[in-house]
Amino acid sequence: MFIQTEQTPNPATLKFLPGCPVMTAGTANFTSEQAAHTSPLAERLFFLPEVTGVFLGADFVTVTKNEEGDWYRLKPAILAVIMEHFTTGRPVLLSEPAVGESAEAAQDEEDEVVAQIKELLETRVRPAVAQDGGDIIFHDFQDGVVYLHMQGSCSGCPSSTATLKAGIENMLRHYIPEVVEVRAV
């Protein structure tokens, strides 16, 4: 098994591509060892003391390290965990995750503006941030403000504010006049 790695805009995260599907649907974000109990892969990665976050995408695993962590030492250990996990055929998750959207999204009738926002995020934003090892999830829309939840390499990334303001906010304001601002939650 050959696992590729890619840098992300966030220096504290690294993207690992095992060359096989990681998640069959949705994404999963783990920000602590306790939260990772539903994923044998994430749980094992959290055994490494420098690991502070694990994000699972369709075909990648993004790992976040603490400030003391050194990629030169940590990267081989992460590669070993990922390789061992996939070669033994263990499940990535013990149960399928809920789709990464707020409970409000489950309503039968959505507001037309919210539907437009979600469509733009799904088709234009999420594929782009997935390339950087992250994800952006719609959280809410109130009084012209779109609230988004940033995951994976996007969470804590130095350029995430610029991405939100210069990229996502400008695009949403262009297509949807009701949007006046975008904020991270």
C-alpha cells in the first residue's frame, strides 16, 4: 500500500491519501481522543501524543498536530497507523455518521435562500476545501449572516478567515443578495 501525503494551508495539519475510499458517505471530524471512540482509525491515531485532531473525508485522512509535534518524527508513525488499519481491513467507523449538517436541515421545507446557500457550498466550496484536507458545513442563516462550521485543515488555519471573507462571503453575496456576511462557528 502506498500512502501519499499533501501539505495543507494549515501548517498544523497534513493530508494523507491512502489510495482507497476512507468514508463512503459524509465526513467525520474528531477533535479529541474521547470523541474518536466511534472510529477505530481515529482512536488509534490519537494514541500518538502529538495528535490533536483527525478528519476523515471521502478519500483522505487529515491529521492535526499540537505545537510541540514535529512532522519529521510524527509523519512515519501516522503512515504506519493508517497502513496497518487499511491492510487489516478494519472499519473506519463503527457506525455511519449523520450527514454533516445542522438539525434544521432535516426539515421537509427549507427556505429558498438556505437551499441556494447549501447548493453553492456543496458545488463550489466543499470540493475546493476538500482538496486542502478540510470541510465547511452549513450551520445556520439568520438576519443575512451565514454561519459555517470549519473542519479538518480548515479549523484553525491561518488563512481560513481570508477564505471565509474574500472567497466564500464574496461568492455568496454575488449570487444571493440576502447574504450580507459569513461567519465561522
